[in-house]
Amino acid sequence: MLLLAFVALAVGVAGGLARLTPLPVSIIALALHGPLMVSGFFGTVISLERAAELDRRWAHAAPLCAGLGGILLVAGFPREGFAAMVLAALVLLAAGLVLLKKQPSLEMATLLAGAAAWLMGNLGLMLGYPAVPWWIAFFALTIGGERLELSRDLKRPPWTRSAFMALAAALLFAPLEPPLLGVALVLLALWLFAFDRARVTFRQAKQPRYVALCLRAGYFWLGLGGALIALESAYDAALHAIFIGFVFSMVFGHAPVTYHPVLYLPLAMLHASLAVRVAVSTPIGAWGNALAIALFIVCAAALALQDRFRRAQSRS
């Protein structure tokens, strides 16, 4: 399933680059850059994580359908690909309901709301309605719910959970009114800056500090993207601030890799190139984003192999 996800990622990135510079890619890759990235790649990875958490065989239909949906898009079958992505979101929603029943909490309810937003976006895509605002809500709710769960042991004033609940409810309906969505994203970014665990781990060293830096940089881009959406200004910059700056920062911070200072290189490249892309809107920024993602994958793979080799040596 991860292989299917990485095929969608590679073709999706190529399609995005082809919008700015001539590349020998298909019209499908060019036109379906968003669905490939959001549902083909991230939908597969997120639903795979949820299926592993639930530990039910049927829940793995979500990442499988999302991954196959991406392959169908690449193969030139958009209608079938969109249908598979809708089915993936339906299964993820069902898995979220089971998890909420097992663990009734604000965290699980927020993740369920994220699955509902993904379903709405994929349905919109299939039926010809706007999908992007729902996809933004999907990422904001999913990542926000995960960060709330990972920070649940922190001491916070009681009102902060009520505030988060109000933000989650707003994000579930805000895609119907983009300026409201932008305001909700800005408020969520401020909440995460103030109350997420990253404000504590940022003062530590090595991996905790690296992860915290990834998260806090992502919250900055989330706030900037939300502000641009609220002001109905620089739409392309707003989208990439959220999808690249916020979402990929979370990937860089949460990916299960052995820590090494070399990881700061792709992180710095990602944010520097995104700043160029948002401020100047040139192909240089987009190529920098793609290279940063590729460099992170190479570094993560090399560190994982190195760690595996060391463990094998220690056992022998």
C-alpha cells in the first residue's frame, strides 16, 4: 500500500512541476495533481495508520482503495479513481466511528470529523463541486486531532479543550464559506502554537527539538495560509503554504526515522524554497520543494538502513 502511495506522490509532484516548467508528463498527471497528492498519497498513509490503530482487517480497505484510486488516475481512469477514493473515505469514516465508540474523546471525535471532511472533498471531486476547502479541513482536523492526543497529558486551562472543540466544529462546516475557513485555520494555528507539546520540546535537544521545529514551522505556514484565505488573496500561495508548509512539515516531524542532524538540511530546503514560492511565485520555489521532499526520503531511507544494519551487527 505504501508503494501505491509513493507512485501517487511521484506522479503528483511531477504533475505539479509540469504546471510551471515543461516536463514530459501526461495530461492526467498535470490535471490531477491535487487528488494524487491529497488522496492518492496522504489519504493512503493516513488511513493506513488508522487501520493499524484499529487492528481490523476490513479497515485496510481504506488505504488500499486510496492507493488504487491513485493508480487508476495515473492509468487514465479518473471516474473509477474518484470512486475508489470516495470508498476509501467511507471506510476511514467507518473506522473512525468504531474508534470513537471504543475511545470516546474529543481527540477521536476530531479525527472522525477529519474523515468526514475527506469524504466531502472526494465526493465533491467526483460530482464536480469544490474539493480543496474540504481537503484543507481534512488535514487541519486530522493533524489537530493527532496533536491534541499526543499532548493530552500537558496541564492546560480547562477552557482550552472547549476552544479546540469549537474550532473543530467550525472547521467541519467552514469549507462552505472560505473566509470562515481561513479564520478557523488562523485560530487553530494560534491554539497549536500556544498549547501543543512542541512549545515544551522545543527547549530540549536532538530529536525532540527537531520535531518541535518541524511542528512550529508548520503552524506558522498554517496561520499564513489561513490568513490569505480569509483575505481572499494569493490563492495559490495560500494553498501551498498549507499543503507544503504545514502538511509536509508534519510529515518531516512525524515520520518514524532515526534522528540525525542531516535531517535539518531537507527541512531548511523545504521552508526556504516555500518562502521563495510564496513571495515570488517562481518555478525555482516549486523545484526546491520537490528536491526537499526527495532529499528527505533519501535521508530517511539511509538512516533507517543504517539503523537496521547496526541492530543486525549487535545481534551477531
